[in-house]
Amino acid sequence: MALSFKKDLEKYKEIDEDEILNQLSEEELKQLESALEDMDPENALLPAGLRQKDQTSKTPTGPFNRDGLLQYLEKEAMEYKDREDFVPFTGEKKGKVWVPKQQPIETRKEEVTTLDPELEEALSSATDTELCDLAAILGVHTLVTSTQSYDGTTSTDGYNNVIKGEKVKPVFDEPPNPTNVEETLQRIKANDPSLTEVNLNNIKNIPIPTLKDFAKALEKNTHVKKFSLAATRSNDPIAVAFGDMLRENKTLRSLNLESNFITSTGVQALVEALRDNDTLSEIKIDNQRQQLGTTVEMEIAKMLEANTSIVKFGYHFTQQGPQLRPPSPRTTTSCGGGVWRGTRSGPLTIAVLSRGLAQFLHSYAVVRLLSDWTRWRFLVSVWFRTKSSETA
């Protein structure tokens, strides 16, 4: 059933709206626009700039002129009359002017110490050495530094105050490493018998291929016994290359790879190579950019047990497991994580010590080889006496 108002709309279906709008005049279009705004002021179909009716009746003044606008505003401000004050301003000052109080200046009177004429005469004729001895007797010798005491005993001028500033000693930067990288590499490749020690420390700009060439050249070299590569920004590929070198080289005695960017992967390659090397006696891999972890440190401890040639191993263990791992009879002690080796006759291993005894040895910095049983019994007895006195 059709609604009644729809019947009335049937007659408007055939009407052409565009034709009707084209026949309207300008005044009729404005009236239609006003009527539509009254019916729907928020027409969402229109752009936002066209929803508001243009109510400007003035003729346009042309393009924007900033100077003209400023002159107009200034003229309007000058012509505008200010409002009258309820109390006119006359410039008269009322009340008292604040003046800050003058605080009295405290004058400190120095106390004059009077001594007996004999003491005055003795002090006036005393030398700097005698004055220093007197200060020590009176208990004020701590105010005099060792430098001042030394100056007081040697200089003839002396000084007026017991507190004397020391001269700052300038600390100069270390000179750059003078080693010629390319020349040294060629000498290693040529197996120069006069080249037994190579120091490339602190040379930051050595390319990685060049460092690999050093490792490759050392494989067949029979004269270089010490090679140092500390603080050269070496990474894992360099460590792997030197690991391969250690499997072939039987002449090198010392290798230094400290203060580089070697991670656990590179150290693992070096440890595996050291299992097959029985000529290297010293290697340093400490102070890398990141910690190696428990797994690699345990592998280092196992390698040190099996290796019979390494006497000095420069690395500080950070994990408790490798620190307390029992070393072989060749190992002296591993206090604080470092490893030192000495003669093979020492029977001591720190693994058999209790935790308290290990702390005792560490606090007293016992890092040398305890080679005889007498010294071992003496330390144990001292430790037990200390513990018994503490419990008592």
C-alpha cells in the first residue's frame, strides 16, 4: 500500500532540475540559496568553505598590502580615544622609599701569639729540617707531604706555609707505532732471519685482508718468535686466521691479541688450534669488547689442562665454573680468574681448597707457585688460626 505523500511526489519525477535552475535569474538564485540555508545550514554535501553565506557587501580593495594595513591600524589607534581614568595620574610619589639596612662589616682580629724570648730566638734561627722534625713531634707532620718534606730538607729558600701545591706533571700521549706494516709483511713472507719480534699494537687502520696476510705468512715463517696485535680492531675472521696459523707454525712463542673485537667464535677457534700446538708458551686474549661466556671459558680451562707448553695465559675468567675448575699439576693457582704457570713439580691445586680458604689466598694475593709442602702447611695453619680467632 503506497503512502499518501508519495502519491503527491509522483508528478515531480519527470521534472528536469537543471533546466529550472538555468531559467532562474540572479536574484532568484540568491533567494533559493537563502531558503536552502534555512532548511539545511550544515549541508555535508557542500565544501566547508561554501557552507557559510557570503555576507560581504564592500567592494574588494585589491591584493594584500602589508604596509598599507600597518598604516591603517596605526591611524585607527591614534584616532581612538582612551577611556578616562577614575583617578588621574599625576606622578606624585606616596609612602616611604625603601632603603636597605647597612649591615656592619665584621672585622676579624688576628690573635697574636707571644712566645718566650728563648723560643722566639730558637724558632727564628731554626732550619727547615729542624722545623719538619718539630712538626713531626707535635703531630702535624701529616700536613706536610713527602714532596714538601723533601723540598724543606734540600732547598735554601724554604716556604711560608705547610700546605704547598705540587706542580702538575704533564702526561704526554704515547707516540704512534712506527712499524711499517707493508715492509714488515714482506719481511715475514721472505722469512727474514733478523726479524724475530713484530709489534703492530695500536695501529687502527690495518685492513682485514692485510691482517689475514700476516697470519698466512706466519704459517711458513721460522724466525718470528713474538707477534703482538693488541688494539688493532681485529675481529673473528682474524682470530680464525691466526688459529689456522697456530696449527702450522712451530716457531712462534708469544701471541698477543688483547683489546680487540674478538667474540666467543674467534676465541673458540684459537682454543681448538692450541690443542694441536705444543710450541706456543704465551698467549694473551683478555679485554675483548664482550664477555666470552661460560661455554668458551670452560673450553679454555679444558685446553689448559691438556696443553703442556703454555706457561702464561693472559685472560681474566668471569665465570665461577672455570675459576674453580681443578687445573693440572703444572698449573699453580687461578686466584681472581687469571692463570699462571710455573714448574711442573708443584703439587698444589686450588680446587681442593674450601671456599673460605680460597678467599683467604685471594685476599693475600698468593699468585706464585707454592712448590713445596712446607709453605702449603704454613698457609693452612695461618688460615685456621685466623678463623678460630674470629669465631672466638
